[in-house]
Amino acid sequence: MAVIPALQTAAPDSAAAFTDLVQRWVDDPAALIPSGLLVLVGVPAVFLVSRGVQRWVGANSSAQRGLVIGRLITYAGLLGLAVTVLTQLGFRLTPLLGAAGILGIALGFASQTSVSNLISGFFIMGEQSFVVGDIIEVGGRTGMVLSIDMLSVKLRTFDNKFIRIPNETLVKSEVVTVTRFPVRRVDVRLGVAYKEDIDRVRDLLFEVAEANPLVLMEPRPAFIFQGYGESSLDILFGVWATRERFIEVKNSIHLDIKRALDEAGIEIPFPHRSLYVGSATDPFPFRRVAESSDPPTGSGGEPVVD
């Protein structure tokens, strides 16, 4: 409670000091020229230096580090420029810093979500589970990371949509970094008829993989027999590809396998259904009812089938 009287006592002095400064500027407008020139030259210089350092660090280290260092230089440069300009104009920074502290506390209570996103942003940048240029999956969305800012992460989807995700949401969610490792596995799930020779099918799949120039032979392709399906022998065949060629391999290997199975006469079955009255009886017979406008009905009103 003692803070309010202190602010009320200091307010007239601050107002009087500001009035004196304004009167001084009116009497001598030339005094504003150095501060104006400093702003006109300093602000573009800060952004130029920031971008130059960001590009240099990005080229020699990583785009993520370049972005973070560039942002720090921008914030520090603008803050230093503002302090210099205010000092040149004759402002006393001590009262301003006190007022800024009180204002910062008030804004902190009023913007708890923003503060949480800010803190989460530091965790994301420090952990580096993904960086600028990576492709990530989060919340059912997939896109390339455009920037990692203090409050949010920006993505661009493959259909060219822009997505902004708050940092707090990313920290609390499961994030899949698709391009974390240099190679990825393409999984082909297929089924062949029960009458087929499974060893022949396996050899044919390996031949298809070896014939594809985009498929890596190290690590070796994986052939996994997954079990007896409802109408097929279920197989998982995985081949490895570099992350840059993943989509090409995914398309080409599926087409190559289909062509090879067709040429070899190996059947890819579809579900078949047979109806039986009992386990030891013949298949249930169906008869086609003669077409008529008013089919005959039984005593209960149901249609009669011959």
C-alpha cells in the first residue's frame, strides 16, 4: 500500500521534468537531430548486422543456431539503441527502469500464457529435438519448420499452408521429427494367396529391391512374415532410402513390386466370402426369385422363395 503514495509523490516531479525537456526541444529543435540520425542509421544497421551474422552462423554451423544468435543480436542492439537515444534526449533512466519493472510485473500477471510460451521456447531451442528445415509431425499435422520463435513455431505443410503452433503446445505434445536421421525405411505391406510359395515371394522381393537404384543395400531390406490373414499370407517388406529420396523410393518400390508379382503370376488376393449352414453341410444354396410386381407372400406376410 505504501507504493501508491510514493508513485503519487513522484508523478508531479516526473511530469515537470518531462515538460522541461519538451520546452527545451521546442526552443532548440536542433538538439533532436543527433538522436534522429542515430535512429535512422542505427535501426537498419542492427538488422543488417543481425542478418549477416545469422547467415554466417547458419552456413558454418546450423540454421537453428544462426536464427537464435540473429534474434539475440537484434534484441540486444535495439535495446542498446533505445537506451542511447533516451540518454541523448535527456531522460533519466532510473525512474524509467522503476516504472518498467512495475509495468513488467503487471504484464506478467496479465499474460501468463505468453510467458509460458516464452519459457517453452527456450526449452525447445535448448533441447533441439528439431531445428529449422526439419519436417515434423505434431497433432496430426506434418510440415517443414520455417522458424522457431520465442512464442511459437511456424510450419509450412506440403500443400503450402502456414501453421503457427504455440511453444507450450509443442512442449506438451508428442512431436515426431521425420528428418532427424539421414536414412528412413519404406514399409510395403502386402499379402499373397495361400497357394503361393512364400520362399519364392521372398526371393522375388529382394530381387526387386536390388534392381531399384534408389534403394540402399546397407542396411539390408527387411522381410517380415506377419502371419496368416483372413484371405492372404501377410508380409511386411521394408527397404531403406536416404531422407531426400524417401518419396521417390516409396512410389517406385510399390510400382516395381506390383509389376514383378504380376509378371511372376503371384496372386495378391482380395477377401472371399462363403456361406454355410453348418460345418458338415454343403454351401447354402441361393435361388433367384422370379420377377413379378407382387411377389407371393406367406401367412405371416413374408415373401415366398421357391
